Amino acid sequence: MAPSITCRVYQPQDQLGVIAQFRQGFLGPGSATDFALKFTLQRSLTHYAGPVIVGGSLLAFVSKNKPVKLLGVLTVIMSIPAAAFYQRVVRKSFGQYMNGCIETDMKDICKSYHLSPLMDKDGEYATTGPNGFWVAVTDTGKVVGCIALEYQSHPSQQALSRTGVLKRFSVDPSVRTLGIGSTLFNMLLEHAKKHKSEVDSIFLETTEHQAVARSFYEHRGFHLERQDLFTQGRALWGLVTFTMRLDSFRHWVQISDDRIV
């Protein structure tokens, strides 16, 4: 039986649950890190470690020159731990990014996203402008999803002067087929449409290996803006930027797979 889930504006008592959900979205099963590890392993076997192992094996078994054979054996031996080392680098890279989020805007979500308590409803909070933070909560109080919109004013850059940034999007694996991600996403966009005098487009960033997330955004009217390289720790990533104008917003009620982060 599917759990009863409510999507609403964040409240201070959700703090620990939001952080736990965000951590799981980055490091748990089916997380962004899992996708990254699979992606980098496949790429390293196809483009780096695989060819090196094949080349080293040929040197080791075909060459009659002993130093060359030894070089081939060492090449094969060293390529395997090198691939494993980069996997650790990838995991550490995601952990560093996640901790940076938790220590900045997620440290005080109400302050960061301008949320205020409702005077006539004890414990409930509301947005006070274009910024916002929303959560999906079960009837037992467990946070199973979250999403945020951050308004960034760039008066000197006309193209970015009315841009909202979609961020902190995460959905628990146990409810990813229930349309929770779509519901949170629609709440954010409906909120942004109410503030079109300040926000006329939505901007977000994800990584090249997160194919499911990219498909989710593309099916909702986002367009690929650019692809760049960036470093996090010692890992090098392909960063993908999407944008969407609010007048092209498509209202989707449900999607079969909500693997977002």
C-alpha cells in the first residue's frame, strides 16, 4: 500500500529529515553518486583502463623482449588500482559538494529561502517572495523529497536579471514511481509563475552522467543551454546547464520515474 504523502512548504521541524534525504540522494542506493560511479567505470573501461589493459596484455604475452613483457605486466597491474582510485575520487567529490550545500543555504533554510511562519496556523510556514523550499512528507513525518527555488538578481546582466535557480531536488527511491518528483516540480513552477514580475525563467545545473534527470527536465520544457567542464575536488565533470522560460511551462502531473538528483 502506497504511503500517504503531503507536499508543502518547508517547516523548521523538517530540517533533519531534509538533510537525511539530501544525503541519501547523493550517496545512497540509486543516488547521484551511484550514477556517477557507473558512468565513470564504463567510460574508464571503454576509453582508458580497457585499452591500457589490452595494450599491456599484448606486450606481456606477445613480446619476446623481457623488459617489454615486464612493462606490459606492470601496465595491467597498475591500471586496475588506478581505476579503483578514481572511483574513490568520484565518491569523495560528491561528498564534498553535498557537505558544501548542507553547510551553506541548507544550514538555515527559512533564512536562505525567505520563509516566514503563518500567524494563524501554528507551525506552518509560507513563502514571502520568489524564493521557496518545498518538501514531500509522509503521514509519519518522514521527509521523502525536497526542491528549492532561489531567486538571483543580476542587475548588470540583462539576460540573467529575472532568473530563478532550481536546486536541492531529491526524491526518496522508495517513492520514485508515485509522481512525488513531478508534484514538487509543479509546485515550484506554479510558485514561480506567481512571481513573473521577478522571475521569467528557470535555470538549473546537473552533470553529464545523470541521464534520467536530464530526460525529466527536457520533457518539461527545459532546453540545453550549454555544457562545460568543472572540477570538484580532484574529479573532472561535464556540467550541463538547462533553462526554461515560464511561458513554455508544461504542467505534468506524474512521471513513472523520479530519479532526479
